[in-house]
Amino acid sequence: MRKILITGGAGFIGSNFCHYWAEQYPQDKLVVLDLLTYAGHRENIQSLENSTSFVFAQGDIGDQVLVEKLFTDHQINCVIHFAAESHVDRSILGPDAFLQTNIMGTHTLLKAAKKFWLDAGIADHHFHHVSTDEVYGSLSDEAPAFTESTPFAPNSPYSASKAASDHLVRAYHHTYGLKVTTSNCSNNYGPYQDSEKLIPLIIQNILLGKALPIYGDGKNIRDWLYVEDHCRAIDLIMHKGRVGEVYNVGGENEWRNIDIVNLICAQVDAALTANPELLARYPHTPCANGGEAKSLITFVKDRPGHDRRYAIDPGKCHAELGYHPVESFESGIVKTIRWLLHNQREKVGH
């Protein structure tokens, strides 16, 4: 039986992972630690809180006393570390919080893991660190995709802080023998994502009839990973991954931002038109007044240090873990739009 501390478990990826793991492994105990900042919402995991094998603790991963109390009270033998400040624009405006959470917070968890596992002689333990493809920097349109051996070249305070946390996890393995794995994932999308991120922001703004802001020329390319595919990959890493190794997890879905926005516009228009009740719920959306969502597209000044392209080579995950994404972008975005249309009424309003 695993007793898992899931940091950031009320956030986007973390909450999806909690639902996934609780369904796949109901015998395991899940202890969620989340500060409930703007991107963490307890309602994301509310349906799990009736279970005796689920515990929620509100607090900061940088709180050494709290982290150690959770290790002691629940006999934690596994950490899956999602918690992070992750919004690039926020990191440009205020980098301090990113260094504090992503670097010092990660170090707090590693110190607790060393104390309660290594120093106590507990061999059966696992620390999995969830990171990002942004640590590798930017790619040209023609360059090969990132592999696990691609040198780090972070270009924002966010990605620099995540690169530092990756190095700390590696160091605790090589210096102390902590059993760790790390995954670097591409852009996630799906249910529970905060509306500051591109896909939920575009959908929300369509419903509100607001401008759809596109940075620069809209030709920045990202590899998009449906969040449940990410959860499956972490599952495989936890059960089949080699200790001390890094695994790049991609969706094999490279899209230009402008193409994504155009696809979402068409899909949202179609979904609303096909459902009069939904259309009545969102009277400010263009198709409620005979228009099209794409009329809201607005190009805005590019942000500083905006990486041109990210792309993941998932060959190692394929070869060692048998991982392949289940969702294409076309299938995943339909699921995402459907979920957001039926679950954002309180946030979007009328």
C-alpha cells in the first residue's frame, strides 16, 4: 500500500491525477498538500474527500514543520510533486514567488524525504518530480524535438526555477541515494485548468464575447498533452521507470497557437449552436447573435522572451514504459470544451 503525498493536488494537473489514481488504485492513501492559491481549488477534489483513504491539508510546501508532520502522521512512503508556480507571465512580473515555491519548496520536500526515508533506513520509497519541457529552452521550426539529453536553456524566471528544482532532485539521488524519478511534460490541457492558461482562457472569452488575445503572430508552436494521458505516463513511470531517470512526456501534437484558437472557435460555435440551452446560458457569445467566435481574435504585443517552439521526443517513454498518448488534440479538445461548457457557469456568468 502506498501512502502518497501529492503536492499541488488541488491544482489542474494534480487534481486530475488524484481522480485518476483514486480510481486506478483505491487501496492507496492519498494525502494532498495545497496552498490553494489562484490556481488551486478545493472543489476540484471535493468528490474524493468522502473517502477514508483521502486527506487534504492546506499549506505551503515550503513549511518544513507542516511537511514533516504530514510525513509522520501519515507514514508517507511516496511523494508525487506537482506543486509549482507555473504561469510564465506572472514569473516575468514577479519572479520571487517562483524561486521561493519552485526551488525552496522543492528543497523542503527533499529534506523531509531524506530525513524520514534515508536517515531512517526506509528503502521502500519513491520521490517523483513533475517538471516541464520549458527547461530546455526554445526550438526553431526545423530543429529536432527535445530529448532527455537536451541541455537546459531556460528563458524565463519560471523555467529557470523549474530547471533548478530538477537539478536539486537529481542531486539528492546522486549525493544521498534518494530514489527519484523526474518527468518533463509538454503543455497540458483538459478539465480543471485555470483560465489564465491559453485554452481555457480562449473558451471562457468566447462565452463572454471578449477578445481572444494572441501573442505576436500566433505562430508559436507547442506540443499539447491531454492531462489524463499525462496521468497515465506518471503511472507508468511510478511502476516501470528506472530510479534516477528522467522521462519526457509529450502528446505528439504540435500545433501553432493561431491554429488551436481557430479550431476552438469552430468547436465552441458548433457545440453552442447544437444546444439551445447552452446558447441561452451564454448570450454574449458571438454565435448567439449570428456571429462567429473567430471574429474575437485579436493579436497583441508579444511577451518578453517568448519561446518560439517546444516539442517533446517521447521515444524513451515509448521504449522503456510502453507509453503512447491515447488522445489526439482533436479528440482531447472536444472533451475539454464539453467539460468547460458544463462546469464554468459560476465563473463565466451571463
